Amino acid sequence: MLLRIDTNIDIDDIQINFDESGLWILNIAIAIIMFGVALGITSNDFKQLFKNPKIVFVGVFSQFILLPATTFIAIILIKPHPSFALGMMMIAACPGGNVSNFFSKMARGNAALSVSLTAFATLICIVMTPVNLHFWGSLYEPTNNILKTISINPYDLFKLVSLILGVPLIFGMLIKQYFNELSIQIEKILKPLSMGVFIVLIVIAFSQNLEIFIDHIHHVLYLVIFHNIFAYILGFYTAKAFKLDPKNCRTIAIETGIQNGGLGLLLIFSFFNGLGGMALLAAFWGIWDVFSGMILAYYWGRKKITY
């Protein structure tokens, strides 16, 4: 796994090179994480979810419509470096991260809703992630200029997201459906193991250029923190505007604020040649939203829910 950055070039010209073996490990780690999540999902979760279509609408609307749209508006106002802007769009276009399920339970939210929304978001992101990234990225001239220099085949993007998220989701659900006891045993081992592999992979990759990462982290630090906190607020008050109960408001907030930074990194390395600004932002997001999610979940977990 190799990372090489030239400190004498502009931030938007930074290229983080992830070698082929590292990229394959990242692919496998994300697929295994998704498989582990799917082992806790049954078809009944979807049935329960669609008994209340309002919640489905609010969850999808907040995560796949409002977040990308408001991210675009924020970029217009803030005017960050083009690759940072495209990184923000990439994060906003990704589905929720699997740790959102743990945080929803910890926050005394609706854990069943969180699992169901994660599964549903994973399915629709196969289409929505490429569409949102291309649509919003094309509307902003600096990011559109980057997109013009990158050859992105929509079918290849669709295929990669399907293989990494869709196939493990379906396979895991089938095992849960027909081999429930086995799925419980596998899940106990797989979840911590897969997350550990993913974290170690990212740490090793960036430790090889720790000095460079430290030199440039201040460029994305405030962007990521602002974007993440804004996403929590957006999710919470969108759910509240639709008059969902407090437990569901907490869940929608966490589902909107915890984005799959790992998938974002994978797409950046696969289709953007590890574009430095995008990769730095997505990598820091993946670290930060776990930290912020833990704090928010701990706070809500100790706070009494009032109806």
C-alpha cells in the first residue's frame, strides 16, 4: 500500500496513490462490513418499515435529497478548494454508515428503524450515489472541471457500488433468513473484525505520509466538522418538521449525519485516482463522524425523551 504526495504542489493537484493490493483490501473490507450488517437484517424489517411510509420518505428525503442539495448550497457560500468541494459532494451522496445502527441504539432512538433505513439506503444508493455526485458536481463549475478531467463510466460506478454493497446485503439477508443461528454466530465475530481491518487499513495508509496529512488536515478540519454537525441538525429538524416522534427524530439525525466515508474513499481511489483533497476530506470524515456520533449518542442516551 503506497501513498505519495509532493508537498510542493497545489492542494488540488495532490494525488494519493493507493496501490492495487491496498485497493482490493479496501474493497473486501467494505463488502465484509456490509455483509456483517446484513446478517442482522430480515425481510420483516422492510415490511415493518413500509407499514409507515412516512418514515421511509423522511429518511430518504433527508439523506439523499436534502443533504446533497444543502451541501451544494454550502459549497456555493463557502467556496472551498475544488477537490474539497467534490469530496463534500461525495460524502453527501453516500449512504449511511453501518455504525449508525449502534449509535441509534446507544442514543435510545429507534434501532429497528435505523437498521431498516441502512438496508434501504444501501439498496437505493446503487442508483442515488452516482446520480447525486454527477448531478450536483456538474452544477458547480470548479467541481465540474474536475469531473471533465476524470473518465467516469456510470455503468462501472453502478457496478462497483452494487458489488460492494448490494451483493453482500442480499447474501447476508439470505443467510439470516435460512440459517439464523449461524448468522448470529458469524455476526458476533465479523462486525468487530471487519471494522478493525478497515480502521487498520486507513491508519497504515495515512501513517506512511503522516507529516503530509498533518500539514494539510487544517484545510479539511473545519469543513468536515461543519458538514457533519450540519447533517445531524438537518436530519433531526427535517424529521421534527414532519412531526415524527423524538425517538425517530434521533434516528433520522444519526442516519443523516453518519455517512459511509469508507465507500467514499473507495470511489475516490477507484474513479478519481486518489485525488488528494477528496481523499483527505473523506478520510477525516470517516474518523470524525465516529467520534461525533459517539458523543451525540452518549448525550442523547443520558437525556430523557419527552413527548
